[in-house]
Amino acid sequence: MDIALYLGALALILAGLVCAILPALPGIPLIFAGIWLIAAVDGFRHLGKWWLLCIAAIGCVGVVTDLFAAVLGAKRVGASRQAISGAVIGTVIGLFFGIVGVIIGPFLGALAGELASGSSVVRAGDVGLGTWIGLILGTLVKLVASCMMVAALATAWLTASV
């Protein structure tokens, strides 16, 4: 039974790593669920409370960054409140349209919001691009956090004195 649980945990971690490549998908929670399952099956001998808290902290940074990256990108280029709201709305609506929606939703939302605030098309395009760059950087942070979580699992497992 333990082998099946370890294989399930490995599947969760691998699915999480795949999801970490795409914006707004729950890669980090999947990875943490897999790590927690490994720790539980092992009786928390290799991964104790402190390792799990450190891994969770890394995951929290990745999730928060991923959720707010598009908005931070829009703010960085001086977007209006309407553009920031549009980026958030575009991100949420984009989730319903698959990968294409997740990638272009925040851009289109910020673009529409900036146009609604009375800015020029060029200015709105700059805000949309800033939003999109923030989204890409957020995804990169999420991917790095995901890899750090897996590296912490490996480190804890290999250095534990059981």
C-alpha cells in the first residue's frame, strides 16, 4: 500500500510541476500535497514539521506572486485603477478559456480597462504589455518556487538521519 501512496505522491508532484509552467494553475498546491503525502506515508521521519513549514513558506511566496503578478506588472507601468481591475477580471475570465485565455486574458483586461479610463491606444497597449510581462515573470517565480520545493524535499530526504 505504501508503494501506491508514494506513486500517487509522485504523480501529484509531477502534475504540479507541469502546472507550474502555466499561469494561474494550481501547480504549487499539487506539489505540496504530494510532498505532504510522502511525509505522512513515511511517518514524518524524513520530513518533519520544520521542513514542511519551510516548504509551505516557499509555496506561499510562489502562489501569491503568481496571483498578483499581472496586477503588479500593470502597476509598474503606471496603469489606472480601471486597467488594474481589468487585469484581474481578464485573469479570472481567461481561466475559462484554457491556456490561451490565461495568457491573453490579463493583457486584454488591462488594455480594455486603460482604454475605458480615457487613455490613448498606445498607452493602453503599453499597460497591457506591462501586465503580460508581469504575468510571465510571476509564472517564472512560480516555477522557481516549485523547483525549490522539490529540491527541499530531496535535501530533507537525503540528509535525514533515520
